[in-house]
Amino acid sequence: MAIGGISNNVTSSYYKSLQSMGNSQERLSSALQINRAGDNPAGLAIAEKISGQVRGLNQASSNIQDGISMLRTSEGAMDSSHSIMQRMRELSIQASNGTLSDSDRSNIQNEINQLKDQLNTNANQTQFNTIPTNDGTLQNSQIQAGANSGQTIDITISDTSVAGLGANIDVSTQANASSAIADMDQAIRNLSSTRSDVGALENRLEQAQQNSQNAAYQQQASESRIRDADMAKEIMLFKQSGITLYSAIMTMATKSKTMGSNLSLLV
């Protein structure tokens, strides 16, 4: 059977080659082998699922960085508090000396009171994104550290105020000053313990961030293998389709010319 004098095989080859060239051209233009659901329904579903995980992991990495920044803000205030407490201990030792009068100790106590006020300022006014970090109210604050529900890391920071650390010392007498030395030793240990906890949390978050970034990279590579076009392959297919199309056109032209010659003989 023939259509307009041209065989079905040639006509079919023409249209298939034309469609194949169009598909290859679309993939070459977009650099994607899946441009619509019909191209690869199963592949598209998998790629979209992976894409959701990649975006979630990238956001988790950003969340973790915010958590690290919060901890560093808190630790910076604690560093200042440590210096203050070392000065308070030094003053306690000075006030314990028997060569000082009560008036001398009163002057020392005035300085200690100022230092205690600054300790409380460090504890009560240190914030990250308006969230207090050092006053003891930051308890089990969850950092969403993964792309899925339940993948969290809790942050808890102890109270670093004068009361929280046990640094409410009085050196107005020699006996009180002597006791204040031991009190400050314990208070400094308390702050050191809290700083150590914060440092350990910061290290944990840094590791979690590295894991999140690595997982995002690997899954993005997997998505790329599913979704992205093989450019070398598509160029080859485009050229092959072009050759087949040209061959079909030439065959159709030859047949048309032959038919014209045959018709002229009949006239």
C-alpha cells in the first residue's frame, strides 16, 4: 500500500526521525533527559524524592550553622565571665590578708559587687536572635539537623548568673574572704563545666553539618544521574536522526521524481 505514491516505510521513517530529532534537541537545550512526566514516570518520581531530600539537607546544614553561631555567642560571653571570676578570686585572696583593714575590704567588696553585676549582665543579656542563651532558660532547644522528622540535636545551656554559678561572695571580713576563695574555686569549676558542655555541643554540630553536606552532595549526584541528559549520547542520536531524516527525504524526492516521469509517459 502507498500514500500519495510514497511507501509507508519511508513516510514512517521520516516522521520518526523528525520526532527523534525534536526530542534530542529538547534534551540538548535543557540538558535534561526528563523534561516531563511522560519521559520517564518512575525516574521522575525518584528524582523528585531525592530532590526533596537534598533541599532538606541543605536547609538542615543552614540550621546547624545557626546553632553553631548560637553556641559561639554564648561561649563568648562565658569567656568574659571567666575573666571576671578570676579577678573576683584574686580579690578574695587579697581581702584574706590580715594586713588589710575593714575599710580596705569594703573597697574590695565594692569592686566585687561591680564584677558580680557584670556577671549577671553577661548571663541575662546575652542573646542570639532575641533568644537568651546564658540565663538558664535555654533548655532542650532543638536544632533540626536532618532532612526528616526526629533528626534533631538538643541544646541546653546552664545558668551562668552569679546565683547559678554560686559566685555571690562577700569579703567584708577576713573570715568571709577566706571562704570566698573556696566559693570562687567552685564557681569557676561550674563555669568551666558549662563551657566544656557548650564546646562539646559545638563539635557535635560541626560533625553533623559535615555529614549533612556530604549526604546532600551524594544525593544530588544521584539525582543528576537520573535527571540529567547524557550530552554526548544526545548529540550522537541527533546526528543519527538527521542522517535518517535526510535519507527519508531523499528517498521521497526520488520516488516523487520517478512518479512524475512515469506520469509524463502516460500523457
